[in-house]
Amino acid sequence: MTELKDILYKVAINAVVGNTAMSVNKIEFDSRKVEQDDVFVAIRGSVSDGHDFIEKAVDLGALVVICEQVPDIVVSGVTYVEVEDTQSALAIMASNYYDSPSGNLKLVGVTGTNGKTTIATLLYQLFKKAGFKVGLLSTVKIVVDTTVYNATHTTPDSLTINYYLKEMNNAGVEYCFMEVSSHGIHQKRTEGLDFAGGIFTNLSHDHLDYHNTFKEYRDVKKTFFDELPTKAFALVNKDDKNGSFMIQNTKAKQHTYALKSYADYRGQILESSLEGLLLKLNDHEVWAKLIGSFNAYNLLAIFGTAELLGLETLETLQLLSDLQSVSGRFQYLISDEKITAIVDYAHTPDALKNVLETINDIRTNNETLITVVGCGGDRDKMKRPVMGNIAARLSNKTIFTSDNPRTENPDQIIEDIEKGVEPQDYKKTLSITDRKQAIKTACQLANKDDIILIAGKGHETYQEINGERTDFNDFEIVKQELKKLNK
């Protein structure tokens, strides 16, 4: 049991009905999980409002209710705490409940449209190889030193974040690298966390189904840097026009990285191939196994972060050269028929453009580039024709297919994508709704030395159709289909 007063420390309280001098069990924001003597936090979500479930939570045994509006009918013996913002209150309470775990390690947040997973995961890899106990909170997985847990959101809810940070404290973790999404920032999931640093990658068209405008999306990202403490660092991509904007009001120490402009951490691509990159980082040359200019930016951010966290330059360079690509991020195989298949998570126009331009920069143009791509359902519809345009324009052949249609009609999604295709590119495109059949067709169309890009789902091992998830792994499917060609 925990003292309610301790949990409410630093929470902005408007009013209290009842008594705060009591012990409570745990905090819940899902009324279905409430047990005897719990604290129930009523969150206003996009689908439902937790205030509608206060009565249910009390019936299940909630001893305390945190809300933005006290109900007209209050139950005797139950304490109601009215706050300005329950999402903010939940984040602060979660940190208090788990004894402020973020302050007991060096927590670094990575935000931006593209590159978050790669940077966070490779920083985990690098610091692990350097001999530290490390944690990771990413889209793909949560790792506490060596123990791996499945992730469900880019930025988990406040209780989950602080639970795993506490587990990291218990395991002796010294550094934690965390993806910070715009949803997570907007929903105050990162509030109350003590960040040692923040990294900004880039900003492009995404999540406008959630954020009404690009400006709102950008401004939400900026609040993460606005709230960094003076002892923290802010490392931003100077080549992105939004990089300088992100750190306008930050109290953190400002640092930059870039390939095209003068920066604290300056990079230059000396060689680029399907085997990797030869880079010049400041005045040091390093060979990396990662592919493409977008990964040059990722490696620069990693290099800068490692230095800012106190690693020696030569050790960092040595460790950089040993980093392995992240699952579903430019993950590739070469079949016995010498067909190259690349699986990448590129699900935004900018990410798709980066991957296709990287492939086109590396290849000799004697090969055919076949792209398989779709767009997710129940998400930003504005980007669909843009992605259709990019895929058709930068590929020799393009197959439009399903991604995760969710509750939308997949054929309608494909129609939206096709609207962006220029007349001169029509003949280069096919539409196959069934994703497995689309991948199979791409393999059948490919000849020796050709390149197949399967974009959109990357590391995901499922496909979501009509609210149901079924097993689906792009990398495994293309591997199987290419093997069939060898028989």
C-alpha cells in the first residue's frame, strides 16, 4: 500500500471531496482493471471518456477518483480529487508511485517523424557493447538490460513507462533510450520524466489524422524540447528546417548534427553501397554496416549522443562500425537467383522517398526496381496519393496493395493511393489487394540482379483487417517466395 499524499505530490489540484490521508493499492485508468482500494484516473480519450466510468470504478472498489469534474453524486468514503488535466496528473502520479525511476538513470528521448526506432535501438546496442546495463523503450520492443518484452505503442502509457523504468532501476540499468511520439507528448505520457537528453531527427507529413495540421504536429514535438531541464542536452538535425525551431525555447544545452551544413557533429558520405557506408564523422573515418543517407543521419545522431553521454570518441567509432541494422529497417536478403529483397518500415511519404532514393543512388540502373507498398486504414488519408506518386515515380514497377486496412475497405485505400500516380507512370503500376499475392507477384516479375522493396510494415509480424490481427511477416513471406523460384 502507498500513501495517497505521496502519489499526489506535485499534482495541480483544484479541489478535494473527502480525505487524502489514506493508503491506496495501485493506480488504474482502465475502469475494467480496478480492484479494491485502487486509485481510478478518469482520462478523456478520443474514443471514450473515463468520466463515464467513474461509477463502475467505484463499484469495483476504487477508493480514490482523480477527475477533471467531480460527479454530481459522490459516494461516501470515496475521495474525489479534481485536477485541471487528468493525463498530466496520471503521468506525475505514475512517477511518484514508482519512486521517480527516471531520475535514477540517464534517460534519452528520441523524437521526429522518421528514424526514432533505429536511433533508440542502435544506441541500446552501442551502450550494451560498451559494457553498460541498458534499457530500451521502442515501437518494436521494451528491453530491461537483457530481458525483452513486447511493445504495443511507440510511447507507452505513463504507468507502463514508469513500471519498466522501475524494473530498470531494480536491474541496475544506467542508460535508457526511448522513442517519444507526438501522440505520447500530446497525451502527457512523458510528463514527470527526468530526461538527460533529447534527439530530434526530422519532421515530415504524418499523423495528420490525429493532429489537425502540420503546424500542430510540429508544435507538439517542440513541447518535448521546451520541457527539457537545464542539465539535459538537446541534439537536433540542422539539415531539417524544423531543427532550429525545436530548440528555440529549450533550457537544455543545444547541439546540432548535419550532413549538409556546419554543425557540432558533421558527417560526410565517402562511399555508399548495399554493403554499407564509409563515413567521415567530424575528422574521423568509419565504416558502418548500415545502408543509405538516412542511416548516415541516424549514425550521426548516435555518434553525437554517445559523445554527449561521455563515451570516448575512438571507442564510439569502433562500436559504430559493429552496429547491426534494426529488424524491418532496410532489412535485406539476396536470393540464390541474385534477386535483392528489401523490407522497410517506410510508411510516410518522406521515409518512402528516402528509401527509394537510396536504392536508386546505389544501383547501376541495369536492374529493375519493383516496389510493393500500401497505406494503413483509419489513418491520415492525405498522405496516400503522395505515397502513390513517389512509389510510381521512383520505381520501375509498383504494386499497390494492403498494409493494415483495419476497419477500412482496402480497395478504397488503394484507390486513394492511385490518385497520386502521374499519367506517364500508369503503365508501371499494378494493384493487388491481397498483400501476400502482391509480394508473390513481385518475386515472379523479378529477374537476376533485380531489387524488390516491400515498404510499410517493416518489423510488424501481423496484418490487421476488420479489427482482427493475423500472422503476417513481410520478410519471411518474401524469403519463402524467393526460395520457391529456385526450385
